[in-house]
Amino acid sequence: MNEIRVGAIGLGSIGLRMLAAFEEHPDFVATRAWDPRLEAVEAARAAFPDLRIADCAGEVTGTPGLDLVYVACPPEHHAAYALAARSADKAVLCEKPLGIDVADSEALVNAMATGPAHGVNFLLAASRPANTLYALAERGELGRIHQVEVRMHLRTWRERRYREAPWLGNSRAGGFLREVCSHYVYFARRLLGDLILHSAHVEGRDDVSAERFAHILLHGGDCPVTMTGSTSSGTPDTNLCIVHGERATYRIRDFHWLDVAGAGGWVPAYPAPEKPERETHLRQLDNVKRMLAGDETATASFADALAVQRQVEAMLA
């Protein structure tokens, strides 16, 4: 495959991180981008001086010769830009969630079912820690999984992310359940199969503000999945997923690190790369390359993202 030309819509913090990955990956080049916010455009220009800034989103989706549109704007606009890219016969990599309304996301999945390739940027679809655990489970090396335990205590995350993207603090589209917990819902579904929501206790959420605390219990088959999180406690922040297996117990730390429980406590499961987060993004781009070559299973699908969105919105309901 020749060099994959990318246009980006959305230049917030995740958009800039992915632009850095596109720049580092040998098979991708980001040629055009757009964001309505002047400060975001200026940050992108400073970091990527060769990147051409478009005058509008339509200029990105309409650029001839572009292979992929990366959609990294707030979720209420995901459907419009994904569909515009589809109409222009361009593949799509979209951030999650697909939208802020489940019915609208269902319509989006149906509309995208035919046409160019499309996938969703779930970290735990690509990261080495998650894929190591998928492989261990498939080979039976974990034995029976007794519990999946997620801990998200994210006070400094809230302070940083709500400042970077104020919409994340709003109950209409944001909150840590949608932004952080959704990655773990994807992971648990892939590890255990379909999940059933048993109970959800959520505090601090109202018509304006996103949730401050949540305790969730799901089941994947006979395996309980517990998720506890808050944005008002945690110094330092805690972002862990522990998989308690019959034969071994592992934990994913901050999405990008993997530890295994030993006789003396937790030890790294493998030597960590110099930049684990960047490794995850580059692995995702490897998957996107496979997706563009015709492998429909290479990335998380829009249908996967819809299933996660339904689960998270049920927690919030």
C-alpha cells in the first residue's frame, strides 16, 4: 500500500496525540486538518508546521486523494463528519462515543454499514497490555476468570481534561463513564462476551454537570465486572483494570502498562517500551492500515462502539 493520506477533524488533546502518531508512523501522513477553535489551530501549527489547516470541515472531507478522515471532535458532531467522509468515499477512524444519543448512533451504524472502511479508536483494541490478555485468555492460560475489577479515581484527570475540553464536564456529552469507563466496557466485552448490567449507583450528575462518583456491577456470563470511579478523590490518580484469573492475575495500569501478580507483589509482565502510550497509538495505526487493506476485524467496529455506548448510557440512566 502507498502512503496513507489523512485528514483530521478536531485538534484537541487526543487529536494532537494522534497527529504525532501519524507523523511517526512510516505509512501515514496527515496532510490537512480543521478545528473551529483558534487556540487549537495555533497549537497544531506550532507542533506540525507542515500541516495544512483547512477553512472548514467540508474542505477536509472533500479533499481529493485523501484516504482516511480521522474524526476527533466532540461526539455530538461525530455522525455528521463520519457520514460526510462516507459520502466522499473516504475511510473513517472515529473517536468514541459515536454520539450523544443512542438512537442517532444506531442510525449512524446502519448508514455506515456499506461503503468505505471505518473503525473506532478504542485504546484497548490496540494496546499491547489488552492484546496480551486477549491472547492469554484465548489460550486458556488465565484459567477461569473469577472477576474483572476496574478502579478509576481521577481528580487530577478531571482538572486537566475538563480544562482542555470543557464539554467533558457536562452531563449532556461528557463524564468519566463515557470518556474512561467506556474503554473498559469494550475490554470486558471482548474478554468475556456480552455484558449484562446488574446495578449502577451514580452520584453528582444533574442536568448540567457530569457524574462525580459511580459504582457499577455487570456480569459477563458468570464473571462479575465491578467498576468504581470518582472525580473528587485520588491523589495520585488511579486508573487500573485487574483481571483475576484462576491461574494468573494481571493488571492494566493507565491503559498502556501491564503487570502480573507474583509471590512478591506486582511485577511488569514484559519490559515496557520507552513511550508506552505512543506504542498504543502506533499499534492502532497498524490496525487501521490492515482495515484499509480489507480486514474488517482489524479495529473496533462502529457496531462495537454502539454496544459500548448502550451499556454506558444504561449506567447513566
